[in-house]
Amino acid sequence: MRNALLSRAQGDWIALLDGDDAMAPGRIEQLAPLFSRADVISDVLGDWNGKTVRKTRLCISAGEVQQISPRDLLDFNLGWAKPLFRRSFLKQHALRFNEDHRHSEDLEFYLHASLAGAQWSHVSEMGYLFRRHAQSLSRDWKTGLQQSRIVLKELAQLPELAVRPDCLRLLARMLRQKDNLEVLHGFQDNPTLGAFPKAIVSAARLLTDRLDNRHA
């Protein structure tokens, strides 16, 4: 669907918005001053339950704007972001989402854009509201972790990254985090968990969140 819409888009900029998420009021106007000097613009993401924001992610800059490199993209796990893209940049580099992947395809797409030389700015204000619920694709953690591993391993094989040991180390770290998350999710789903103190469950969930996004 995203690729179909990308091919039909007519505007100068493209904003990603998944069907169960939302944008904060005035988000586009807030980012508009960067349109003249960026190819990609991302902002802080809020974990949203449909009414209130539980926490924020991707708060990586104390200043107003930070320029993002491929290394920054991996280090801060901006695969969670929902950036705005200059349409002419996507067209120039023939960038499309990998339709073979249903998880981590955002990270893959973003990394290809960054490696293609995108001028990427990240804004410290919250603009995108991410809603996770019982029907969310991201709730299927077993499939998600398995497919995310495949994407990360494929990214590590990119010729553009073979000469970037810093990025390769970050991809390896992300793979280790997937292994840790699998252990923690398995612990939480254990049917005998009721025999353990509730504090253990809370601690496991907190650690899962921190591994899920080191800079939450």
C-alpha cells in the first residue's frame, strides 16, 4: 500500500501515517521551516493509547534540530520514527519499501535513504502518536523478532556498510537486543508466572521497554 501511494503522490513532501496512529495538532506546520534544507525530517514519537501519551521516544537532541547520519539512525533506532520525505529525493533514488518484509521494513527503507545521502533533520518536539493495541501488528512479538533479525542480517550485508565498522557494530548490537527481548517476552508469557511476585513482571516489562528503545 505504501509503495502504491508513493507512486501516486503529487505533493512535494510525503508524510507517513499508519491507520491506527495520529499526528499531533500542528505537526506539519511545526516541521515546515525545515522544508527548504532537508530531504527527510523526523520528530519525537509519543506512545499513545488513543487518549493520553504514556511516554515519548526518540528524544535524542537537547537542541532544536539535529542532523542524522546512518550511524545515528542505527544508534538511536530511528526505525520507530515516521518521518516526512521530500518526494523528489525518493523518486531520484528510486526508493521503495521492501514488500517481502512486514517487520523492520521502516528501518530498512530509512537506512537506504540515509545511505543515498539524504539530508536528515530530527526535531526535538513530539509530533507523531504511535498507538499499540491488541490488534497491532507489533503485538505479534515472535514473528516480529524473527523477521526483524532477517532484515538486520540483510542490512549487515550491504556493500555500503561493509566499509563502516561503526554501523556494523550497531547492527550487531541490535541483533543482541532482539535475542534479549525474546528471552524477556518468553518470561512474560510463561503460564507459571503467576507464582512469581508481581514486581518481577513489572521489572521485566520495564527492561523490555528499555531494550526496545535504549533512548526512550
